[in-house]
Amino acid sequence: MSIQQRRERERAHRHQLIVKVARELAESEGWDAVTTRRLAERIEYSQPVLYSHFAGKDAIVGAVALEGFEELAGALHRARSAAAGPAEALEAVAGAYADFAQANPALYDAMFTLASDLRFGGPDAPDALKAAFGELLGVFAPLADGRDAETLTEVGWSALHGLVTLTRGGRLREDHRDQRLALLVGQLLAAPEGVRQ
């Protein structure tokens, strides 16, 4: 192995270590506890080393969010692939999405709430974001029935995200989560009259 290859491998390892420690710290103490100073102390590198990998906290949050989107895409794919048909796939994916958000609160915040330098919704969006959206699109496209599949996906995702966010924030009755998801799935499965393109 050349010196250059070794340096690149060490740099990639440090990069991943920073992301891992930031995520662990956020899960245990919240994102306010994630500072470059605390990260530098935890990983035993200087702050300038952190800044050689990330421009600041927003970039670290973005790196954590990318991991989250990869994990979310995997969870949605498993749920969708195991379903017998389109209706079952929507139900399974809605449940998997809500479970993911509940099991990973700090990660979900990094993905959707906190400032990051990630670009959404365009051709230059990172592959992990496209993969997660692609899994949702894979569920909604068979249900489009003349409607624009991407728009239906955006609306369905927005509704699902809204339910998850309001539940996580204590604004909705937590013990009615499954009933809300079932109602949402039922509404999304119904192709409304007159909504044809």
C-alpha cells in the first residue's frame, strides 16, 4: 500500500469516526451537545482536524443525515419488498417509516429538522436522498391511477412526515398512531374522482 493510499484510508476512517461520534452524542445528549470542541475531545483530535473534514456543524449534521437516508432507504425497501401487493406495500412502508422515526429521533432530526448543507429535490441531490425517495416512489407509482406519481409521492410523504413529526412532538395522541397510519393509507389508496391528468 502506498503512502497516499494509507493517508486516504486514515482520512476516511477519521471522517467516519467524526460522524459516528456526532451521532452517538446526539442520540445520548441531543444535537445541542454536538459541538466541534466536544467532538474533538471525544475522538482525541484537534478542532482543526475536524475542520479539515467538515466546514462546521451543519456539514457534520449533513453527513449524519446521509447515513440516515441510506438506512431509511434500506428499511423502506425491506418493507416494500416483503409486501404481497401495492396496498400492502403502502401499509408496510408507512409503518416502517414511522418505526424508523421513532427508533432514531436524533437521526430523524438530522435528516429533516436541523440545518444541513444537503440539497434536496434536484438532479444534484445525493444518491442516498434519491434512494429514499425512490423507495417511496416505488410504493406510490402503482397507486397513481392517472395522477403524477412524483407529486403523489411528495404529498404522501408530506402527510406521513407530518403525522410522524406531530406524534414525536407530543401534539398527537401517541396511542392512536396505528389508527392514524391506517386512515392515511386508506385515503392515499383511494383514487379521487376527477383527479386525472
